[in-house]
Amino acid sequence: MWVLVVVAAAVCGALGYYFGGENRKRTAEAKIGSAEEEAKRIVNDAIKAAEQKRKETIIEAKDEAFKLKADADKEIKDRRAEISRQERRMDQKEEALDKRTAAMERKEEDLKKRGELVEARLDELEQLKLRQTEKLETIAAMTQEDARAVLLKNIDDELTHEKAMKISAYQANMKDECDAIARELVGQAIARCAADATSEATVSVVPLPSDEMKGRIIGREGRNIRALETAT
């Protein structure tokens, strides 16, 4: 009896252990499946996060590269502008220097010419000094009568020269006055002739009151006639 009870208990225990093991197995398999799904989800989330991070990193890198390029372009542009300004300043300085150099060269040339004129004037003064010295020496060696004769000759020469100049000026003045009178007389004669002229070409004879008037109209050596021919 006890043996049957023990055997039955053993059989029941064995069956209970068997069915309990199957249940635990199914539970463990379910947990393992759930863990695998969770692991897959975690891996997928990690992959998605890594991809998003990679994209964000690429975008940030592109933005940084664009910013660096923009900064570099701006710096290059600023440097080129500064170089251009420096070149313009250098050109202006060179132009100003060229102008100053040209002005200095002109001034040096002017000073050189002035120096030459001064030298020439000094030579003239030296020659004049020598001539005056020679004259003084000559005068010192003269008698009173000789000196008086030389002085009178110099005065006579100066008066002769001055007289010739005045005569020349007087003749020129008289020539201008005579030419003016002749032009006026010729003009009057032409006006009188024109007043008496007919519609056709004719030759008129104007009687003159005296030979003096004829001479004034003709002019000395026919000067007024030549002036009339030139004017007409």
C-alpha cells in the first residue's frame, strides 16, 4: 500500500515536474522573444539616431564650411580692397613725386638760365668797367682842351642821334596824317562822284578849285592814287 502511495507520489511529482518545466520553457521562450524584439527595437532606434546624428553632423559641417568659405572670401575681398587702396596711394605718391621732380628740374633749369644771365651780365659789367676805366685813364691823360673836345663830340653825337630819332618819328607821324587826309579826300571825291553817277557806268569830270587841291588828292608821288587803287 505504502509502496503504491510512494510510487503514485513519485509519478505525480514526475508529471508535475515535467509539465512545470514545459511551462517554464514556454515562459522563458516568450521572454527571450520579447527581449529579442526589444533588442531589435533598441538597435533600430540606435541606428536611426546614429543616422540622424550623421545627417545633422554633415549639415553642421556644411554650414561651418560655408561660413568658413564666406569668411575667407570676405577676408580676401577686404585684403584685395586694401591692396587696391595701397596701390592707389602709391600711384598718387609716385605722381606727386614725379610732379615735384619735374618742378625741381624746371626750377633748376630756371636757376641755371638765371645763373647764365647773371654771368653774362657780370661779363658785360666787367667789360663796361674796363671801358670806363680805359676812358678814365684816357681822360686823365688828356689836357683840358682835349677833354672838352671829346665831351663836345659825345654831346654832338648824342644830339645827332636824338635828332635823327625825332625826325624819323616826325616823318612817320606826318605820313600817317597825310595818309589819313588822303583817304578822307579820296572818300569825299568818291562820294561826290557816286552822287552824280547815272545807272550806267560813266566817266565824270569833277573840276578842282586849285592845284593845291589836286596835289592833296594825288598825294606825294601818287601815294593817294595807289591807296585808292588798293582800296578799290
